[in-house]
Amino acid sequence: MGNSFNGYTILLLLACLLAGLLFAWLLYGKTSYLDKKLRYGLAAARTIAVMLVGFLLFAPLIRSVAYKREKPIIIIGQDNSLSVANVKPAGFNQQEYEQQMKTLAKQLSEQYEVKIYNFSDSVKNGFDFSNKGKLSNAAQLVAKLNDEYLNRNVGAVILASDGIFNRGGSPLYNLDKLKAPVYTVALGDTILKRDLLIANVNYNNLVYLDNDFTIEVQVQAFEAKGAESVLSVMSDGKKVYEERVSLNSNAFVKNIPVKLNATKLGLRKYTIQLSPVEDEVSEKNNVQHIFVEVIDAKQKVLIAAAAPHPDITALKQAIVLNKNFEVKVAIADELNTLNPVEYGLVILYQLPSTVYDATAFISKLNRGNAAVWYVLGAQSNLNAFNQLQQQVKFTGSNNTIQETFSTVNKGFTAFDLDQATTKQIEAFDPLSAPFGKVVINGTSSVVLNQRIGKINTDYPQLFFILDNGRKTGVLAGEGVWRWKLSEAGETQKEPLVFNSLISKTVQYLSVKDDKRKFKVYAAKYTFEENENIVLNAVLYNDSYESVNSPDVSVTLKNEAGKVYKFLFSRTESAYQLDAGTLPSGNYTYAAATRLGNKTYNAQGLFYVNAMTAEYQQTVANHQLLNTMSVQTGGKMFMPGDLLKLSDAIKANDQIKTLTYEDRKYEELINFKWLFALIMGLFTIEWFLRKRNGEI
């Protein structure tokens, strides 16, 4: 370290010295009676003290310059993924390679600063030659180096890999940030070997019960011309599909559509497998597992009416377009033979009615919990409607009918009505509605309001309410068949907006709310082997307010019967569990908690999928490794020439120690010894003056 003084500093120091001399002359210039040595000593003490004080006042900062030497950093990245160990070239000795890599690091550390990493699906410090990583993500390594060594003196990067990178993309495009040559060590084998694999499976992970669905399997084969394999699909231990595959070329690719049927509810596991051929290099890439959730979304809808009407046909035709709805129409006496409990939604078309007494049917309906959609019209018995439920009152009479157009409530959010749909709905022909006012006593969700002539009103036309826990819809007006015809006449196409509005209304009303007070669910149904298993839980009190005061325990169990026990952590108002990674297989979970004097339980399942990405490609990509080296000014080496890497790095003139100049300004007030010197000089001067009678 050295202090740097410029011309200004020197002049300031001389000025302070002159000021000190002036003070000393004024004080001791006429004291010839003092001893000469004492006189000069006191003058010198006063001069130096005043000079230092003046310098402190006018030059509070001093610039310092430090020089720091930084040796080049050599980074070694060792690929620790399964693919490196999966296929090795002839003559490759793993133990010898490991020893040479350690020797290389030792040789380089004598002259450079060496940093060692191993990478697969994660990046870790130090060597690891176990090759158990489920993925190979070199881009993650490069990103970590860019973050940690940006603007550092990185001399070179040594990357030992087979060039098979199946996560994170190619690392090639981010290497330039380090501004260092990359020396690659080409592991693995570039010679094609006989191999079959399931390269990809395209499928929809959500299907409906009893529906057919198709999965598309891409089969690849190398160096297997003339051989034959069998593609099979297994579910619940049973074979559900089989097809023979003739391999007619050495570079074989074929997409095979497999048609299956969803026969059981729940999360279904399908195992897709290719039978191996003779001398195949790896059979682990012959198998893939997929998971399909089979749901029963079919709902039975009943349209109950007192008499036939064109609206009934229009409603039915719109509803059955969704194959998950099954519609039954019952008119007048047919209602007496039906049990409303069997239906998820009952559309009461102008019931209660003035032309037919459906009291018995409505009584049976009220004893169940099916959702209800009332359509009010000229034949509706409005007094009976007002008595049937407590949330809506119609103050008026059906003796007088008025035409009401539709306006979309922009604040409605239960389902989406875009701008084009809104415009079309507001162009529909009017409905015939009983004259009067609709009064809603409870909370409602209004879809459409009434427009009478050109006047927009806040009278609801189509809206939803919750009546004693039962989802309920009300349409004030008959004549929806006019909506359908007006749209078809205007667009000359299928009335998509009308069909969509009716379908969305029916779907909204028929979906059952989950009223369980204790729910536990996995973040997703399938996890990869290297993913953390995350479960969420929520607990409600009797007022359906979420609470998280009680402990929640959970037990996980795999197919072999091994048990894992955990306790959920509390979040702000719920629970969450991070169970870490688990081996591949099927798992069930059972959670329990206690709130007050009630015990709550919840069960579920999830799958941990075995990762096969490292077996999907068995041919090393040395071309990519060579490109990485050439692009950055490095060189590719084969494992047999590993120790030559040290000489290549030492011979590179661009890899050298850098010297950094660090300039900084430091306040003189930080120099405590300076204050001690000033105080010492003033103290000595005062003591000697006192002793000689000058004070």
C-alpha cells in the first residue's frame, strides 16, 4: 500500500507548516531568557502540533492505493449423470480416469486456484464419480458459474461430459459470459449400438369415464434392421393393447396410435413397453409409465314441465351437445313416475304451474339436494313460486306479459362471457316475462338484466342464488327458442352463443360444491424421482372458516408397505408438507386431525415416476463438446489424453495472474495515532511551560 500526494496536498502541507512556524514565533520569539534547547524544543512541538491540526482541518481525506494479485481460476465440471456410466467406449478404465482427474486437479492447483464441481440434475461442489444423477443439466452449471465468477479472473473451464444434456437446453449459448476457454473431456461412446426405445408418448392426462382415448407412442430403434418387437400397454396388471413392430431400417422411427378405453374412475397408471431384441445395449429405455385421470363428469338433467313448449326442445338440444350431460324430459303425469334424487339438476319449466298440479313431484324434489333452475312464464303460478323458496319474490301477475330484452351484467364472473358473446346476447329477440318486479332477498349472482324497450333496468332476468344450501337458477321469461332462431338467422350458422350460454348455465348449476371440512391433496398426481413431494391440507370449523391450530399428521405408504410418517407445517391459514424426494412407485396417504371433539380423516394417492431421460440417448454428442471448445478458444481432449490438459492450460498465454489497483480515500479521523501525537505534543508543551513559569 502506498499513499499518493498530489501538488495540492504538498502546498497545503507547506501552508500548515508555515502556520505552525508563525504560531511558534509569536509565542517563543521574545523568550530569549529561556534555555536555548528548551526554547527550540517548545517551538518545534508547537509548530508540529499546529501543522497537524491545520492539516486535519483542511485535508480530512487521504488517498491510498493497494495492489492485489489474483491467480487464474481453473474450474472443473464433472458430469455425474447416469448416461456417462450407461455406455462406455471399449478400453475405458473408470478407476484410472478418476485417478487421472484428481491428479490433474492437483497439478493445476500448484499454479492456479482450482474450483471443482459435479453436475447432473443439480450442481454440487467437489468430485463425484458415482454417476447416479437422473438428469444432465450443464446449462445449470454454466448459469451458476456466470453468477459466481462474473468479472473474476477465470482462466479456463474444464468440462468432462458425454455431451448428452436432457434438461436446461444447450449450455453453448451462455459460455461467452465467462470470457474463458472451455476445455472439454469427451466421455461416452459415439458408436451406434443396437437399441430400442420409447422416445415419446403424447396423451391427454384427463379423460372421461367409458370414453375412448388415444395415446401416440413414438418408437425408435438403432442398428436393429430385420428384428421384431412387441409394443404392449398394461393397466392394473392386465394387457390392454398389443401390436407387433417390424424394424425395417437401422434408423427406425414410427408413431403408433394406441386406442384405449377409460373403464375405471380415478388416477390410472398405464405401462407402455417394448419387448427387447437380442444384444440390445439398454432395456431401461424400453418402458415408460403414464398417468391418466379418469373422471365421471356425466350429469343427469331433468326438464320437468306442465305442457309441451318449443323452449323445452331448444334447451334439450343445447344441453346434449355436451356429451357429459344426459337429458330426460318429463311432462305432466310423467313426473309422478320419476325420482328427482337421481338427477343432478332439475329444470322446472314454468313449474309450479297454473295448468297442472305438480305438488307431489315438487315435494319429492325438495327432499333431495338436486340443483334447481326455474323458468318463469305465462303459465307459472307465481304465488306458489314465492312460497316454494324464500330467496326470491316475484311481485306481479302472469295475467299480463311484457317483452324483455337482455343486457349482460359486466360484473358477473362465475363463467366467461367475452365481448363478442355479450354483443350477440344483447341482440337476441325478447323473452315473454310475467309483468312485475323480481326482488332478491339473499345474495345473488346476476348474469343478465332486463331491458324493457330501450330502457336498461336493474331487474334481473337470469341469475343464481343459494337457497338453503341448494344451487338455484332463475330465468324470468319464456321464449328462449327465439334466442336460438335469432342467432341462427343472423349468423346463418349453428347458434354457438345460445348453446354456450345454456351449457355454461347448466354446468354451473350441476357442479357440486365440495363441503368437506378437512381436505388433503397432493400438489399434483405424479412427481418425478428428483422432485420434492408436496401435500397441502385445509381444515374448516363449523362456520367454514379455515383454521390451522390443531396438528395434522399424515402417513405415506408405498407398494412394498414401507411407511413414512410426517407432521404438516402451518401456513398462514392452512397446512403444507414437503416430504422431500421419494423412490419411484405408487403411494397412498392417510391424514388425520382433531378439532374440538371431532376427528377428521382424509386419504389420497400419488405416483412417483421413474426417470428414464438418461437412457433415452445412448450415443455421446462429442460434436457439441468440440463446438463448445472451438467457440471459446479451448480444445477437446479424449480421456486417454487427460493429463495433457495441464500442459495445454499452462501453455496458454491468455491465462495469467492479474494485478488489480484498488484506490480508496480514507478519513484522517480514522488514524487514532495522529490524535495521540497532537495531544502528546500539546501536553508536553504545557507541562514544560508550566514548569518554567510561562503559565
